[in-house]
Amino acid sequence: MPTGSCLCRAVRFEVAGPLAPIQVCHCGDCRKAQGGAFATNIPVAVADFTLLGGQDQIRAYESSPGKERVFCGRCGGPLFSRLNTKPGVVRVRVGTLDEPVGAQLGFHFHVASKASWWPITDDLTQYPNERPD
């Protein structure tokens, strides 16, 4: 079962079942939240996501109406996001997973607003705006 944690390891979690393909988001909010050119996410059913420790360190920030970015209150490490419109899913930040990660890159989205300084050099499908459902 895949496991993961925040930077300080206070918040720990596991994911039941196989991991979905990795989604690469290039929107401006994800760049700000991650401090990089993009965010890498895997959608996980809430029923398959279990916190193993650090529940008291969980904090959330509503970055836009109906979207929360969840992070560790101790180290500030991003963990996942959740949307009010998709209450049964969390979008786990792939960098929080322990290696090896058993998932492959799936696609890029919000490429119309990607960082000007980061070229996309792979052949994955690119969506100019929202990710497909």
C-alpha cells in the first residue's frame, strides 16, 4: 500500500489500491502553492485515503471558492487538495508519497497559463484549461 508524509513526517497517510495516473497542473495557484513550475497530483477516493498520524497538525486554506489546499501546520508541507464539488476525492501531492511511487505521468492541464520559463518537453496530452473529468 502506498504511504506518504509531510516534510517533517508529523502527518502520515496511506492509500489503498492502485494509484491513478499523475496529473500535472500548470495553473498559477498551483505554482504559488508548490513554489515551482507546476503541481503533481493523484486523485484518490476519500474511502481509500487514511491518515496514520498527525491529524492535529492538519491545516487547510481555501485558495479559491470551494477549493481547499491542505498542509501540515508544523512544517507547512502541502499534502492534498479537495474540492466542494468532488467531496469523495482528495488530490494527493505526488511528492509526498514514499518511493517507489507506482504511478506514471498521465497528462498536463492548465497549460495555457504555464510558467513561461518551464518548457513542456514530453509527449503527454496537454489541456489548455481544466483537467478532464
